[in-house]
Amino acid sequence: DPNKPAQSNERVLANFFNSLLNKKPGSPA
Amino acid sequence: MDEHEILCDSLMTWLSNFDVPAPHQYPHEVTDGVAIAQILGQIDGEFFDTAWLSRIKEDVGDNFRLKTNNLKKVLNHMIDYFREVTGNELVGFQLPDLMAISEQTDKQQLGRLLQLILGVVVNCSKKQHYIEEIMQLDEDVQHVVMTAIQELMQHYVP
């Protein structure tokens, strides 16, 4: 969606690391 | 500074927060593998246990052969970790040239070795603690860490 504001760097990082916390060990990225 | 140096320096910034006896503030201090082994022992003491740590020679000085031997033990046991703990093989990941690390403190190669520690951290039982610590680092460092983890995971093959 071009009208959607770009995610801030801070948000991207938080999303990524939070996804790691919820990820099962050994599963792919 | 090229991307490899940025990777190495960012991961050194992260590693410098670990509290282990061997010096680990600067790249040349970790090229004997001692601090890295101690950090791995702290991250997962069941896998990187005292029996394994006792095989890492300390006080190796500038003896490149002994430094390289230590680094081989560190690299091989991290690869074992991926296989045995995460159930993944690392396929297509360019493994670090250990002699370039021990002899020249090659930051490109050292960065790839340190990148593998991230793979251990995100799979260990204390990952929440370590990931929350990473999230306290500067955004620039966090970004490098994120990219390094993503790149590593692309090479996981169950």
C-alpha cells in the first residue's frame, strides 16, 4: 500500500527481535 | 569502512557487553578463541561445557598455530550446535578462514565467526535475555545484528 507510511527503523527492529523471541528453536527465518 | 568491518565492529560492540574473564573489547583480543569460548560457555553452558572449555588453551600469546587450533575447536563446536541443538545444517554459509583471523586479525573473517555466535544466541534457552540485551544496543548495531541473523538463517537446512 503506497499510502501506508514506511515503518520506522525502530519498529522494524522491534518486530524482528520480537519475532525471534516467539520463534521455535531451529525454525527458518 | 566496508560492510565486513561494520559487521565485525558491531558484533564486537555486542560481545564487549559479556562478562567473561578473557579480554574481549577489541578484535585482536578475541583472535585466540579464548574469550569467544568463554562467551559460548556463558550462553549455553550445557553444550559448551567445562569439559569442552578445558580443551581451549589459554595464554597462547602470538602462537598462530595454537590460536588457530582454539578457533577450530570453537568453530567446529558451533557447527555441532547447529546440527544437534537446532537440527539444522549450515549449507552455503562461507565459513571463516581461521588462519586469517589468528595471523592477521582479518575483520572480514572474524565478523563471520562472530556471526555464528548470534546463531547460538537465538536458539539457546536464555535467548530472551540475550535478545533483550541486543535490543538495548544502538539502532545501528541492532540493524547490523538483525541483518547478520537473517543472512545466517538463510543457510539453515533442516
